[in-house]
Amino acid sequence: MYRHCKDDSWLTTEAKFQGTTVTEFTAAQRYIIAVYFTVVTMTTTGYGEITPVNSYGFLTVIATILVGIIVFSYALSVLAATLVNHDAPKYDCIAIHISNKRMVY
């Protein structure tokens, strides 16, 4: 199964998740677990005491984290746009006044 690993490597003997060794998982399960740990690590969510126990749980956590990132990013962008454009109406009035008085700016 693991061509590049010896039979007594850490991957085949000690890498366990929920009491099951890594070699007992299918390729799809290993991929889902890898994506889960990648997403949790890169988003600095943390592993916590409550962890998923099957593929559906891992996929649910991944989806929840990604949706949370999207919602947070959108809310932050709306807040930033609101703060940046807060003074825009005031400057529009000034521009209209300048154009009405035919001032050069």
C-alpha cells in the first residue's frame, strides 16, 4: 500500500486516528482527513476536544469552516466599504458646489 514506507515506519504503526491505524482507511477517507487537517490548520480554527468520527463529519466541519470564512469575509468587506464611503456624500456636495461656481480644481 505504501511503497515508500517501511513496514515499521511511524505511518504504518503509530499514526492512529480514533483508534484506527491509517492503513485501515480507504484512499478517499485518507484524502478527506488530509483536507480536514489542512483546512483546520490553515484557518487556525484548532482541533478542540470535539472531533468528527466519520467522513460525513469531516466534510461537515470543512464546509462549516469554509462557509464561516466566506460570511466573515463578506461582512468585513461590507464594513470596510461603509467606512471608506462614509464621507462620500459630503465630497459630492463640494464637487457640485465647485462646478456650479465654475471654479477650477
